[in-house]
Amino acid sequence: MPGSRAPVPRRSRSTGSARSSRAATANRTPRRKPHPCPALRNARRHHHTAVTSRCPQGHRNLSREQIMKITVIGAGAIGGNLAVKLSAAGHDVQVADARGPEAVRAEVLESGARAVELADAVQGRDVIVLSIPFGVAGQLADLFASVPAETVVIDTSNYYPGMLSEPIEAVDNGQVESVYTAELLGRPVVKAWNAALAETQRTKGVPAGTPGRLAIPVAGDSEEARKVAMSLVDDTGFDPYDAGTLADSWRQQPNSPAYCTELTLDELPAALAAADRAKDAAIRDSLPERFAALGADPTVDDVVEMNRAAHR
């Protein structure tokens, strides 16, 4: 018939074509889980990708240019929370743990993050977040040796000698914590998300522009890397504050006035300026006694008030 399409012969399935099909399937990017926010699921379905689009819970509808490939190494309280928040914001998030993918809790993956092997976690990523115990970054130096220089690496760790890590002479003698981590890793890092309690990060993130929104300091030597980290802090529900170079990040270490005291963007600069290395380290070292005085089952507000009171 005029205008009709000639029938297409059905292609026989040979062993070779079946093998090619399986290979293509194996190499396919994993299908993303639906966005947890119904409003943004609908926006994506209808190709509404305006940067300013937000659901009532504060999730941004990211444009394709804004979606970042992020790996979080460490699936504990901080790392797990960041994986949830960043995947909920629309980013492509992988989670790796030294104990293997099976160690990643199911709730960490509910917003679309994927558990992967550590050996496969660092290639082809825009950002790698290290949420691992302080002082162990050197164990990842070989893994990071082939990571491109433009990949932004963010350190969330804190030094608690005798509590969460063994004493480290260089840091005890004044070396800035994240400068030490960068040396162990063999590449620059940005310091972020270290100065807020895990429970603060989990429960108190709110959309940009919300009155009283809490702030998180971000320090690093690369202005571009700081900007990337700051945009991700915003995506997790907090106002980012440019805290300067990595050498300045001692001002957000435990237990400075800016450390885990839940401050706003207006309050944070004065707290960073008030940091005192010797005094802050002494307050940090007194944590076991101060924490014990809180009694059983202290709330996050109890801990924040304890940290604030230490500087009055």
C-alpha cells in the first residue's frame, strides 16, 4: 500500500548478539530510584528543570548540569546521612565502606544512593566525601593515586585523641587536622560537615531562605573546590560559610566556639574568630567528663548547650 512501511525482518538471536546484549546491560548506568519527593518526581516527568524549583521539604530540582557524581566513603552516622541528603537532592550518589557494600544500611540507600565496592568507588566521580575515622586516610592513598586532580575531595573527620583515635604527635604539636589528612592522602582536601553533630545534620536541615537556618563552615585552598563543597552543603539543608584556606580550618575543629554549637550564618563568623587553639583542645579533651554529666540519653539540644556553655 502507498505510504505503508515495509515489514522489518526479525533478527535471529545468535549467540554473539545475545552476548552483546548481556554486555550492554552490564555496562548500563543503574536506573535511578524515583525521587522521594512527589512534587519533584512530577517536575522531572514533565521536564521542569528550573534550578529554583523546590518541594515543601526543601529538595531542589537540579538541572542536568547541576547533578554531580558523588561517592561517600564511610557509611556511619555522618557519611550515611550525607548519602541520604545528597541523593534526595538529586545527585548521583555511591556509598562505599571498607567492610563491603553489605555493610551499608538499607535506609542509607532509600533516596537512591547505591552501595559499591571500595575499589570501584573513586573513578569517574566529581566529588568524593571522606567520612572515615581521623588518621586512617593514608590507607586510601593508593586508591586515590589515579583519581584526577579536578575531583573534589571533602574531609568530614575530627580528631579526638584517646577517644576516637590514637594520639598523633604532629596534630598534638599544632598541625591542622585536615592538613594532616591531605598529607596522608597525597592530595588536597576541603573541610566540611565536620562542625555539626550527626543528629543536627540529620534533623535540622531546612530550605535556603528559612529564618534561623543553621550554617556550616567550609575551608579549602582551592576557591573552586570550596564553591563545589558549599553548594553541596546548601543541598543538605544548611547555609555554607566560606571559612578560608585549609590552614584556617583549625577554627572549626573540636571544640572551638564554632564546633557543634548550631549557629546561623550571622553568628558563625564571630565564633570562628574567637577560636583559641590551646583552650579549644583542652575543652575537647574534657569531653568524657562533661558528657557523663549530662546523664543518660542526652538529646542533641543537651549536647549543643554543653558545647556552648564551655565557651561562656
